[in-house]
Amino acid sequence: MAPLLIIAAGGTGGHMFPAQALAEAMLAKGWRVKLSTDARGARYASGFPDAVEITQISSATFARGGLLAKAMVPFRILGGILGATFKMIGQKPDVVVGFGGYPSIPALAAATLLRKPRMIHEQNGVLGRVNTKFAKRVNAVACGTWPTQMPAGVSGTHTGNPVREAVLARAGAGYIPPGDYPMSIVVIGGSQGARILSDAVPPAIAELPVEMLANIRVFHQARGEDEERVRQFYFQQGINAQVQPFFDNVPELFAEAQLIISRAGASSVADISVIGRPSVLVPYAAAMDDHQTANAKGLADAGAATVIPERQLDAETLRTEVQRILTNPDGASAMAQAAVSVSRPDATQALVDMVEELAQKPAK
């Protein structure tokens, strides 16, 4: 019978999308793949191949709900662990991989109890709470962002974060440096945009020299509630801008951009680096353990990105950075090349290699 991989993930797309990439690759290698998640994680599982068997288990987080709900969390998690353990005894997986989020607890705990080969993948530059708990209890830790802050005594392997096929198709795409011709700026704050970027970016761009503005087109992802005011601002300032709550062609927009202004989520950083574009990153200050600042560190240290903390973000500071990059074609080209130099377009294959290596080793 073909070897079996159990993937444990849930909570957000940030956990589920890399899990999906691994699932697709392992199926192509002839493995059987099962996904262990909860009801919330299952909402992000629609993109998984039909061959992946999806099991919803009981789990919970202390981050939501009232006192009674939080009091029930340990019991729900324990129930999920017991259920996962009994299932795993019958399924006999060859490897179990956790991608973070509370829904990954039951399968990882069951794999630990049954001494199954197991590993975790951390997307961000700081281990999440669940991955921190399991870091010393697994056989390997794969790191999507490098460097990743690790607990004492734990070492990680830099695999990178898997990216979509549409991004891989544009890996290292030729960069057209800024000049006296049409230029594109992409503003993106995650899947639903970011209010702080909608507040700061439009006035910053409006303050650019008139001769530069004549060449600029902006693609700005804004929240639905901010969309109209942002669109109206650009229109009133005579700036060529397309404002939407969601762009379904982000890889294409990135590939054609001279500059990207973005949050520093793990998937956004991975996309920017694989395609290879200069960026101004504004890490989300409320992110747990300030992990978006850690996510941005690799690009910043390579000279591929300017990082502006939220507390320092204003129109003038941002205008200065945008103008500096767009008036220095050699510097912008160097930033694009630096981004590619720290990218990991082979992230999915690196995870596949780790899974197959684990399958050959005795569990402990």
C-alpha cells in the first residue's frame, strides 16, 4: 500500500495554503494524504485535491469566546487528541506534518504519543504558540522564514514557504527598473487590505513630484469599507489608480510592478522574494510576538526592502522612500536581485524531501 502522510493544519489560510502545496506534491509522488483540521480550517480546504481525505477533529483556542467557552477549551482539545490517537492507531501514518494553528494539536499530540515520525512547518519568523509547544517534541522543524527565532536547544531547517503555481511561473521575472516611462506601484495589505495603508499610501503618492506622477499607475487593495474613499482620493488628485478589495491576479501585478508596498505576512514576503521586486514593508504591529517584523528581516537584511514600523508610518516618510526607490533605477534593480537571492522557489520540494527522509528513519 502507498505510504500515508497526515497533514495537520487549520485556523487561517496562512497555515492551510502551504499545507495544500505539500499535499499536492506528495500525491504526485504516489503518497496517500489525509488532512486533519477543524471546522474553521475546513473553510480553507476547498482547494485541496479531491484525493485528500479531510477529517474534522475537535480543537479550540483560548483566543476567542467567553469564560465558559475558554473553560471548555482543554476538554475539547483532550477529546480531539483521544479521537486522533484512536484514528492514528488504525491508519498507521508514515509521517505526520503540522502547519500550526490549534487544529494541529490533536494529530501532533497523537503522533507524539504513538511515536510516529513527525515534523512541523512554521511560516513566520517567530514560532506560533502551537509550534512552540511541539518544537522539542518533533523530529524536525521546517522554517518558512529565515532566520526564525527558535526555542533554546531547537534547530530548524530553512525550507522557505511554498508559493502558488502562478507565482512560481513568474519566479525571477525580468525587472524593468523605474524611469521616465509608465511605472506600476502595487499596494497590498493581505487578503482584505490594510486600513493603515489606505490611510498613508494615497497622500504619500500624491506628494510625489508631478513629473513622476504622470508615469505612475497604482493598484491598491483596500478593505471594502475603505474602497470608495481611497478611489475618490486618487481620482481627485489626478492619480491613475485601480482600487479593489481583492485582486485575483496578484502574481501578474507583482511581476509588472516597479515597487510593492505591503504588509509583511509570510505569504506576501514569499511572493515578493520569489518574483523579485523592491518593496516597502509595513509589519502589522499587533501580530503575535511581532512576527511580521521577523518576516521582513530577511528581505531587509539583503537590501531588498525598506521596513517602516507602523508607529513611524506617515505620508512624508513613505513619500521619501517611494521617491528614493523610483528615482534610482540601479538601486531598484539591485533590490529586485537581492529579493530573488533570498527566495526559496523550491520550498515545496524541500518539504517533500524532509517528509521522505523522515519516513525512512525510525520514530522516536
